[in-house]
Amino acid sequence: MFDGFELGRYEGEGAHLRVRHGGSGPPVLLLHGHPRTHATWHRVAPLLVAAGRTVVCPDLRGYGASDKPPTDERHRPYAKRAMAADCLAVMRRLGHRRFAVVGHDRGAYVATRLALDHPEAVSALSVLDAVPLGEALRRCDAGFAARWWHWFFLGQTDKPAERVIDADPDAWYKGTAEQMGAEAYEDYRRAVHDPATVHAMCEDYRAGLGVDREHDDADRRAGRRVRCPTQVLWATGDDMADLYGDVLGVWRDWVDGPLTGGPLVSGHHIAEDAPGPLVTALREFWGTVGAA
């Protein structure tokens, strides 16, 4: 897994992240979703390196083997703004001033926040299986709540979800070695069996229901939008089209730069289920917009 890549810990903006990186050429930052670690990219990263890219894959703050800072009453240490600042600091330490970003699931919210807060750093944004977090909550209806009930279960604090999850993480998360690959599965399993990681992942969702939405809403009021070329991809086996219909239409209110994308035949975890088609779509996008 990740042959030829380096594995290390790098200082972010208040947290040290475990980071896998390798290759040469224009840099791309890959950000995983919940409850995965950076190992979810192990089928994608070598293909990108073979295509002439430098690839950087961190465990997000709170996830995997990255630091899990103490939280506060508003869950601000787990805001996407804090996670994005970590990623920017790591990329700077690795010598990358401007780079493409690909984010899946929760990582997509971090990637979007990185593009909004630090437009000088992001040459192109690719979002997998997500609309902006504040947009999802603004549009939330009974159908969304029924399908995505875990947002509200993980995000509430009166009866914390950690106790339920920690009782049997394997049953709760349902990851398999067949889908993920043996080594990636073991990495993921170590993470979800760590109560500190489970708590941090819940804090991610708690921030999502509060401070992250405030940041998104403030951007909308101020007219701040993503300025770089943006690609949105979603899995046919997920429910993005059912929930939002015209997925790209949702994003048009958030993007000033060129916007493109469409569905990929895959389950939700696109990097694991359809690495080849994903890499093809990313390369075509970068080639079209001249992203370096």
C-alpha cells in the first residue's frame, strides 16, 4: 500500500497530522471522509503519481492517527476552518504554495472551506459526494433527515453518540476488507476502535451543525464564493441526485469560477469503488482548466 510514498507527522495549525506523500509534478491534496483515514486513497494515489502528480494524503484533524485536540463548548477546534488551516500549513511545510484539492464526504467540506478561506492556495477544487455544508442544512427536509439522520445523532450532545458507537464499532461502521483492501481496512479499524477518534469524529459533526454553518452563512451574506475552477462528482450509488436533483445547480450559487462535473458509477466511497474512473475524471478536469 502506497509503495514509494513517505509517511510522517507534520505540524498543522494547532494539530500534528499523519501524512502520506509521494510523487513529483503538480501537487494535489486528497482529503478523506468519515470514518476513513488517508488510506482510503491507496488505490487512487499511485495512479496520480504515475500520471505525473505529487500527492499528499493527510489524516484530517481528529481522524486516524492525527492529533485530537481538546474541544470547547462550541466545538470550534473541529470546525472545517481549523481543519483547512491544518492542511494549508502542512502543504506549506512540504513546499507547496499552490495546489489542487480533492475532498470526499467530510473532507469535501474541508476542501471547500480551504478554497473559500485561502483562494490564493487552491488552483482547482474537486468535490466528491457533497454540497456545501450550510447549503445542505438550509435545504434540510424530512427526506434529508430520514436518510442522513446520523448527522443529527452524531452531532447532538444531550445523549452523546460515543457510548453507542464504542460498544461495537465494527457493527456501527460496517467497513470490510473486501471493499477497502486489507491494509486500508486494518488502518481504518484501528481508528474506529479508538474512543478518542470516535469522540473527535463526533466533534466534527457537532461543529458541522453549528460553527461550520455559521461560517458558510457568513460567506453567503458577504458574497464570498469559490473562485477557482470547481468539479463536482457524485456516486450513482449514493443519494445526491435524489436529494438535490440538479447537483451542479446547487453549486452554481457557491462558485464564481468554471464549474463542471457529473455522476460516476460507484458506491459512496468512490476512491475505493471506482479509482480508475475517478482518476480519469480528475485528470480530464485538470487538463481542461490548466490546473497546476
